[in-house]
Amino acid sequence: MSLNRRDFFKLSAGAAGGAILASCSTGKKESNEALISKLGPMTDDIKPIVDDERKARIEKARRLMVNNNIDAIYLEPGKSMFYFTGINWRSSERTFAAIIPARGEIAYVTPAFEEDRTRELIRFGEDVRTWEEHESPYKRVVQIFKDRGITKGTIGMEERVRFFQFDGIRKEAPGMKFVSADPVTIECRVIKSSTEIALMQKASDITIEAYKASVSMIEKGMNRDDFRVLSTAAHKALGITGGIGCQIDFASSRPHGSTRYIEVKEGSIILMDGGCNVDGYRSDISRTIVFGEPTDYQKEIWDLAARSKAAAFEKAGVGVPCEDVDAAARQVHIEHGFGPGYKVPGCPHRTGHGIGLDGHEWINLVKGNKRPMEVGMCFSNEPMVVIPDKFGVRLEDCMYITEEGPVYFSGPSPSIDQPFK
């Protein structure tokens, strides 16, 4: 089947409740602006994370601290701080921090002139320590430790804490031991609750509708930046911030694209990859299409990528080592005569990554990762196929693990000429 702009409009019928319709005829085409204006927000039924769930996360963190002989964890602004406290704070050279002790009240350190704003943002806890511009914020941090009976204990530093922060605290507390907080923060974040999964589902639903609208507007002569503008506008019209990247022809043979300027032409392979976030939780979806009539070889490679992805999905489940999922996908490539390992033609990267508040999180589907899958873990499934210097195919959808097996957030593309289920 030839996929031109008219066909894309047909494929997009039903997007956002039927907003994008097949309006292209042999006469004048409807403008992209008019098409995007027909999209409507999909955010009315979003249920954000509530304070009780965040408090439960803190209690789980405390149990993990005790189990790992950690007396407190130190958080800078970022996804882990948001995960536990609900606070979004722009990181700067000025120290703003949250300290969660294994025993005792959570505490915050903030510039003195930011105290009022800090107290507005705090959802729980009353202990706020301030520091003036000429003072050391690290003394405030160490005093919090001491006030909770931690004088020679072990402090866990969250992985995104900047070195100058760690170094400043360490110098003020030479009797304390500093370790990674990963056994606490990662182990909390990798298992998603039903509320988190619902937010990721909503993010995926919105991105799929943005895809349908954006793909319907692809035209000959368009470049990757043109497509990015359309996809960003589509996400915005759907009520969220998001975007989709676009790699055309040769650029698609490089997993994250090329700096070359390439325009869409008849027969172009177009690899798209993007997503959005809903209450902080991410979607990550890739689609690969052909603008015009696909060649037999394009179909062959597209089908290979789809079969490899299906093999990974079929293998996934509770108790399955993550490396086994990667091996299942890669075996399909080997049987085709590609690879082995990361050699190309074949797949030059892992089969998938964790996803949640970050688009790329821990627990990769990759050789050597023997960790078994657990209920609530979320992964991308994207064993792409690269034909060096020619083109690449990636068909990424994310999934979450249940007792019954894996479940997709977004339905895989049925075929090269039907990008959406």
C-alpha cells in the first residue's frame, strides 16, 4: 500500500475522538493549523499522585534505609525529590535539598530569601532550615543529621547530587560515611503503583493521538524540524507538553539521528521517536513508516524489527531475567543472518530501558542483567534494525509487568502501512 498524505489522513481518522478526519481531496488541502485546531485536551480525567502515596513512598524508603544500614538520604532538586516530596524546584548553584532520615521528620534546606516559597511548596514536614547568602548551607544539612542523632552514621547520596554539594557536606561532617542512595531511591522508583501506571497510560494515549495528527501532516519536502514543530503543536493542543523527533532516510540508520539536512521524498523511510509527560510520568513511542510505496526490502526489514520486538514481548514476565528478553529479540536477528551481539546489520543497542518519571530509567533489557522482572516494572521494547548508511527501523512501545505477563501501554503497529493499531 502506498502511504501518501491522503492515506495518512485516513489512518488518523478517529484521533482525539474523530477530530482529525480525511479532509484531503483532489482540490485544496486543509491547512495544518486547521487540523491541529480540531484536537482537544485529553487531560480532564488525570488523577495525580496524592500526598498519601508520597508518604507511603517515604515509609518504604525508611524501611530500605534500615535494611541497608543508611541513616538518611540526601536529595537535590530532580525526579527523586519530586517522587518523594512532590516538589519541583529548579536546580541552581544555591543549595535546596530534602533530607529523609531513617528515623525522624523529613527536613528541607533552602536559601533564606526562598523560605516563603519553600513553605508554599512543602506538602508535609515542618522542619525548614535557611541559610543566608554569606553562610554555608552545608552546616545546616549536617545540623539536621545531628538533630536526628546522626553523628557518625551513613548518609546516602541520591545519584544526581552534584559533586560540589557532596563535597561541601563531606567537609562539614568528616566523621560520617557517604554511600550511594541507589538501594533506596532506585528500589522505590522501579516498582510502579497502579496510579503511576495510569499516568503513564494517559501519557501514551496522548502521544499516540499526537502521532496520528502529526503523521497525517507529513508532506514531500518536509524536514525533521518541520515535523518537530507539528508534533509539539499537536501535543499542546491535546493539553500537554511533548514532542516527536524525526529521522529521514540515511539519518534513520543512526539510532539517534544525524546532523545532515534531509527532506522527505517519495519512498523515504521516516523514523519518529518521542513522547510527553503527565504529572511527570513519561511516554516513549517510536514509529517507522515509508512515505509512498515501500520497497520489498523496506518491508522485509520492517517485518524483522516487528518479529524481534514480538519475541521480546513474548519472553517477558514475572521472574524472567532481563537479559533473557534481550536474547530473545536478538535471536530473531541472528536467525535472519544479522548480528550477532551489537553488530550491524542488526541491533546496535539494548532491547529496552526502564521508564517512569525519567524517559530512561534503571533496569535495562540487556545482556548481563540477570535481575528478574517484577510486577510493576516498566520497560521500553525497541530492538531496532539498522542497515548501515541506508536506513533503520525502530518500532518502540513501552510495557508494564503484571502477574499475568507484560501489557503494552500503546498497541504495536500492525504493519508498515498501518502505523497505528
